[in-house]
Amino acid sequence: MSKKTKEILKFIGIIFVAWRLILLLIAWVGSYFIPLREDYLGGGILNYLKNPLLWSWANFDGVHYLIIAKQGYYQYQQAFFPFYPYLIRYLATFTKNYLFSGLLISHLLFFVALFLLYKLIRLDFSQGVVKRSLVYLLVFPTSFYFGSLYTESLFLALVVGSFYTARKKQWGIAGILGALASATRLAGIFLFPALLIEWWEQNKKSKTKNVKSLLPLFLIVFGLLFYMWYLDRTVDDPLYFIHVQPFFGAQRTGGKLILLYQVFWRYLKMLVTVEKLTPTYFACLLEFFSGLAFLVLTIFTYLRLRRSYFVFMALAFLVPTLTGTFSSLPRYVLICFPGFILLSLWSEKYRWLKRLYPVVAVAFLVVSVILFTRGFFVA
């Protein structure tokens, strides 16, 4: 292992451990001040009360991933793609513990994601920009999902790994990682157009284009196609993962497209009418500002960063909003890594942003962690 790699791993190790310990501290302190909501606790009320600092990281969607890993799909759970829960199931054959397996995957893959993200950003920018980008991701209000029983860590590692190997012209590996990403989350399919553009950008000046190197990128669609084939065989609906969305209480439409301006207008009305100083109002506020911030970041990604980054980020940001809500958007934007690169670049130019973002982000992070670990919906 080279000295440079050791330095990178040391930096990532320090910020990773500090982030994880701080989250645990916030959750522990919050348990003394916020009442427990029992509806969506990961292991049920009995397991939670026995070890709240462990089971609290499996709240909400974590419940579904545990059930799928243990028993397979039940009604409406087809909204959750299969790669993560079946990875948990495989690891649990060795650990004999589904919760531990899921959290181990999330933590290990987040460390890998940070390492790959460091390497990817360093291809274009200084070490200072890289380190700030990673820190800005860690202090984002919903970063705790990387340490929870959710797909965020696995998905980010696959997405960044796919981009990094594409930048290194390792198209076969990029295609395989992309296929696994599209079997983890629907947003994984957005790697396909993004990496097609990346391939074109790298080859457009070449007189003899190596078209064969393009073919592995078509592997990306097979993760999604395999899941659609499975759904067609089991529930007679290859798009069932879309059609079940309205059953999860997030006010999503299952077949009607809602434009972005309509969603913003809806949230402005909610911010006026929803009762203030409540968990519901906090979630609404976080969703609105996440939507506004990443709309701006997406636009400037087109102007400042690579076209492939813009295509992936634009699709990952816009497609969920077409269901008529920003619900869960503060979590979904965690994979929009170009946005955190831009924040880092802007903080070099604007000192006020360098001071303001960490303060505001950490404040929202503290509240988000407390609410989530006490059973309240955040994203």
C-alpha cells in the first residue's frame, strides 16, 4: 500500500469514526428529551427498549429490509429493490444476525464509498476541495442514513465506483457496478445515460472510436430488467415497484406525473398551514429546502462540472419529484455527489458559505437524528 493511499485511508478513517460516534452521542442524548413513537421501530418495541442505540438505526424502511432478508417479499414490499436485502440474507448465513449483517454492510460500504469518492473527486480537483466535499456530505442533515439499515451506503459505493472506473476507462467494471446499482435502487438506471455521455466525452476527439468498449455499459440496464422480470413472474406486473408507491403514505402518485413547480407550490402552502414546531413541520421544512438547494446545485452542475455528472444528478433529483412530493428527497439527494463538490468549490470563493453551511447542516442533522432514532419520520 502506497504512502498516499495510507494518508487517504487515515483521513477517511478519522472523519468516519468521528461521524459515527457523534451520531451515537446525539441519539443517546435525544432519548432523554424526545418521547418515543412506537409505530415504525425497526425491531419492534421490545427489541428497541432492550438496545435502543442499536435497533434505532433500523427504523422505518429498515423494517422492510429485515423482513425481505428473512422471509422474502410480502404485499407492497416490492417497492424495495432486492440486492441490499438479499446481500443481508447472504451475510446472515455467516453472522446468524440479520440486523448486524445489514448494519455491517452499510458501514463497510460507506467507508468504501468515501474512499472511492475521494479518488473520483481528486481526478479533477485539489485535495482541499476533496476533503471538504467529504466533510460536507458527512454533516448533511440526513447523512445518518449511511449508518442505518438502508441502501444509501451500498448504492453510493456502486454509483461512485461506476463513475470512477468509467473515468479510468475500465468500462467492463463500470457496467457491472452499474448493473448492481440498478438492482439496488431505481436511480441506478440513471447511470446508463450518464456513462454513455462519459464514454462519448472521452472518445469524441478520437478518430478511431473503440465502440466495443461501449458495449459493457449496456449491462447497467440488466439489474432493473431482472427485477422487472421477477415481478412479472410473481405479481404479473413488471412495474409493480412504481404502482405500489401510493400505499406507503408519502402521498406519491402511482401513474400521474406532477411537475416541479407544482410541488414547490404545494410545499409553500404546507409551510404556511402545517402546525409549527412539530416533527411534521420540521420534515416539511427539510424537504422544501432540500428541493430548493439541489435544484440550484443541479443547474450549476451543468455549468461547472462534467456532463455525465449533471445527467445523473438531474435524473436522480428530478424523477422522484414527478410523484408530486419531496417526501424522502432529503435522503435521495445523498447520492447526488456532484452537489457536494459544488458546495466545496463555492466555499473556497464565498467565505460566508464556508461558515454558514456547516452550522446550518449540523443543526438540522442533530434534530434529524434525534427524531429518526425516536421513531419520527424524517426522510
